[in-house]
Amino acid sequence: MKNQPDWWDPYSCQPYKMQDEDKPRSGLANVWEYSKVAGSNLLGLPAITYQTLALKKSPANIAADQFVGLSIAPDEQYQSALVEMVEELGVKQLLIRIPSWDVAALDDYVRFLERFPSNEFVINILQSRDSVSNLGEWQHQVASIIRATQHITKTFWIGNAVNRTKWGCVHSGQALDLQVKVEELRGEFPDLKLLGSSIIDFEPLLSWRTLWNFKKFHIEANAALLYVNRRHSPYGTQYRVFDLENKLRLAKAMTKLSNRCDDSLWITETNWPLLDTKPYTPNSGKPTTTVDEETQAKYLKWYYQIAWQTGWVDKVYWWQLINPGYGLVDHREGSLRKMPSYYAFKEIIDSELGEMPKQP
């Protein structure tokens, strides 16, 4: 990222956590949007409940190199090493972030993307607070990114963690407005494949609001940033019911019922942050939400195997290749150290995903 704003944490690759005094105060727009969230969920509850209970598991008929994805980021120091590791891993599905505020550096991103001619890319276009306050400029920035990269990919994931205020959206209505402005670009770019919703963690009320509404847009897949590290293991439960499999079950049910989305569920981000890796992992001192390297590798395999065996998920992307806080490779000593999760990731691509993981 060339144009790095002062609110961006370069170590953890996300906006800094906002202090309570800096968060926008709730107003009538927030209250009105919350009422829409509540109303849509009350209306949808019977259908969602029925669809969730009716879903049956059936292992995905997808090759591992089409199902397993990985996020990468430009790094001038390790450009050649990145290419070599992608080839060594055998991963074909890659994801890269391009911030809307970094369009001045588009030529650099394009040169980086062109180093991977054999891979399929998803480009995640990041929003900011300025995107929400100036929708015209947001649309112009997105159009510039699509125009510069359309010879590489037609698949663009719009927005990231739209249910976190630090990423720019105060409420879900603003996230929907961002999606609508991108939808208007289909006239210029008719072959677009757009991913949306972009809800991070397990927040089904907001997921349903972004998938069932009467805004004028359509997305080809539901992009869910489904982290489960706060439950420690993929078998850990939230609300005593929702382990990873049941979270995927509910996400798939909502995707099937959506009036804004095709019946396609992608996990566009997941990982397990590592213990004692500050500043790369802000919560690195919390053993309830972070793990050691061996456990990370084990959970990575479980996550992919569980998701594949349900048959409800089309792709799962690990975030990301090089980062000592949650990635597959540690670069803190000035050289690249492949962690256990690196080899677990390679094993997943090389092996049969149908093998059941060992439960705790």
C-alpha cells in the first residue's frame, strides 16, 4: 500500500481500533436502519428457520485447487519469493486487496498481479470513511480499479468488514449504498462478477439485512469473513449451538433465500491469530482467541475439511500468506520462515479433502 492513511495499522493490515469518543454518535439514520434490520429478520425468520433445518450435507464436488484460496499482498522485498511460494503451495485461487484510496498506485498493483499469470484472482476493493461520505468519488475509484485490472480478473469483492465502524460504515444501510454505486458500473463493465455482503464474524442479523433488501444491486456470491477463532476450535460453539458447521448452515440458508445474491457462498477471509505476535496481532496476549503455531496448523486443516464436507461453500480463502501474526509465513527476522500452517495448507491442496478431521 503506497498511500497509507494515519488511521491504518500496517502490522495487522486493518484500521486501528476506534476509541469510544471518536465513534460517530447514533442518530435518526442509525435508528431507522436498525429498525430495518429488525423488521427484515422478523419477516425472514420462518423461512430462514425452515431452510436451515432442511439443508443436507454433501461433500463438495470441487477440486481442492479450486476450493482452497489464499490472500497475498505486494511486498517489494519478497516479490520473487511470493511467486515461488504460490507455485510451491500449488494454490490457484488468489485474493488481493486494493484500497479505494490507493488508486494512484494502480500501476504497481497491476505489475504485481501480472506476476501470477496462471492464477485466478479476486480483487477486494476496500472502503474508507471517505467512501461513505462521498459516494461519487467511491464509484470513480472503484471504476478506476476495475478498468486497470479487468484484463486480469472480472471478479471483485466489494467492501470489507462493513459491520465494523472503523472500516467506515456506521450502519448497514451505508454498506448497501456502497454496493449500489458499484452496481451502476455494470453498464461500462458488463462481465463483472461482484461479491458482497462482506460481514465479518458471525452476525446473522446484519448478514440477512445485506442479503435480503430492496436496494438496486445484485451480487454473484455472498462473501463472508467467517472467523471462528473466538470459539478457539472450529468445533467450539457460540450460543451453545453454532459451531463452524452450523454457522455455515445458517449462512448457506440465508444465501439461498437472498433476493440480492446468487446461491453461492464464499468464505473470503479466515485465520487463527497467533500468540505473542504483537503488533501483528493486536489481541496476541489472549489465549482464548489466539493459538500457538501447531494449533493454528491443525485448526486450518479442520476448517477447510469441515467447509468442504458440508457442500455449502464454493471457496475458502486464508488471510494471508506472509504475516507473523496470523499468516503462513513469518518475516520478522529479515528472512522468510514457513510456519507449520504453511505445510498444512499445502497438504490440504495436495490431499483428499474428504478425510474427516479428528474431533477434540
